[in-house]
Amino acid sequence: MEVDKKYAAVIGDPISHSLSPEIHNYWIKKYNINAEYRAIRVKKEELSDFIKNISKENLEGINVTVPHKERAFEIVRNISDLNKEIISLSAINTVFLKEGRIFADNTDIYGFLENMNISQMNFISGKNVMIIGAGGAAKAIISALISKDVKKIFIANRTKEKIDALKEIFSVEIEGIYLQEIEDYANNNVMIVNASSMGLLGKNDINLNFEKISKEIICYDIVYNPLYTKFLRDARNNGNKIITGLGMLIYQAAPAFKKFFGIFPEIENIEEEFSFLFNRFN
Ligand code: ATR
């Protein structure tokens, strides 16, 4: 441990396949900062002590990933003041120190929106969007869509009770549908977002009949491994515009980097700059 060096880390369990170290260490090098970003495996029973001791561990802050985002929220909530938006989400992905005190943020919301803006698709206002999935990621996306004045959100999820829970949290109009009904409701929306873990390597794919889905609908998948999921490949073959998930991962890291190391990294051409990641997942 070097005295003048700054440290930050991503914690999760498992953690070895996290891309966050590559993203943050790329910026550390680019901005010539004396710092290091690591991946640390933290088990559920260690989480509370780990978060409370980040200053003792000499860390500027941490990113929190699966499966700790909701538990980390509960821990930080008891020792810090969180803003209303984060409390409604009840999930965090960034914990950082400010003047010795612990704070937290959820930068997934920013990451989701920025990834849409690079595709010049700021088109949500007054329109409907469909989300597949009703877990933690769906919550951040609903929050992001509300900030863009979405009119109504259709949520397709295997478990209906999870949709009811979202209706309790958010004031926006939400209509729950079954996964088998996606095609029937798709054309009422400007965009379909997969926020579930379906399509992830090793998990079952989303199989939609695109003959029933308008080409005008933008298809967005937050899964990035594989980068082109079956859902996105089918959408692209049908002529729909698609947005992949790797951009969201990179953009959500930027505000966290600022909290840890004081610089907001500029991203000019994401696919060029991060070609070392984009090429890996093609
Ligand atoms: P995250 O925090 O990443 O959103 P999560 O809260 O575990 O993770 O949510 C995962 C989402 O993927 C859930 O909506 C889940 O559906 P259920 O609410 O029915 O559990 C969905 N999901 C995961 N595996 C699925 C599968 N095999 N079929 C259908 N939906 C699935």
C-alpha cells in the first residue's frame, strides 16, 4: 500500500469477471492519477463490516455489484443521509467518502440514460416504454424513464408480485403483463428494454416473434455478455434500432470515478476508446 496512492474497488460475490477494474484503470492511466482500482470478493456476511470500514481500508470508495446492491442500501441507509430518489430505489451501486463520511449513489440511472443519448434517442417524453424484468435493474430504469417524462410503462415479468411491488414505489402508470403477452402489447411503445437476466450467457434467451413487432420500436438490452443477445439479433434482423448494454456499464462508471478520484472522465467515442471491451464481446 503506497501512502500517496488512492484506492477504490468493486465488491461482489462472485467478482472475478467484473469489467469495472478495466474501465476505471483505463481512466486512471489516461488521466495519469496515482491510483489503483481493484476487484474484491466480499461475502454477504462480511458486507456490513466492509462498508463501514472503507476509510480504514484506505479506500476512497467502492462500487457494489451483484448480489449486494440492495443489502448495501440497507447498511448505508442506517449510517448516512440518502436522497429521496435513492431511497425509493432501495438499491445503490456506489459508496464513497466525503469529508470522512459515507455517502451512496445509484449511477445506473445515469448510465442507462447516457447510453441512450449517444444514440441520439432522447425521445421518451409523453411516450410509453416496455420493460422486461422487475428486479433491481428495472427499478433504476423506471427511475430514469420517469426523469425523461415517460407516459406509461408496461412491465413484462415472470413473477407478477414483483410488478405490484414496483407499482407501490413509483407514481408513474404501470401495467403488468405476462412474458407471453410481449408481442401483443409491444406496438404501444417506443422502446422495449430488457432489464431481466434473460439472454445472459448460460441463461435462457428472450424469444419474440418479431413479425408482430413494428420496426419503429427501439430495442435496448442491458445485458452485455453476450453483447448481441438473441433479443437484439432478432430485433436487428427485423430492422429495428438496437442499443447494447456495454455502454450503460461504462457510463455508470464515470460518475463513480469522479466521486473516487475527482475527475469526471470524458467519453468522446465510446466504441473507439473502449474497443478492448467491445471487441471482446462481439
Ligand atoms: P437485477 O438486480 O440485476 O435486476 P434481479 O433483481 O435478480 O437482478 O432481477 C432479475 C430479473 O430477471 C427478474 O425480473 C427475474 O424475474 P422474476 O421476478 O420472476 O424472478 C428475471 N428473470 C431471471 N431469470 C429468468 C428466467 N429464467 N425467466 C424469466 N425471467 C427471469
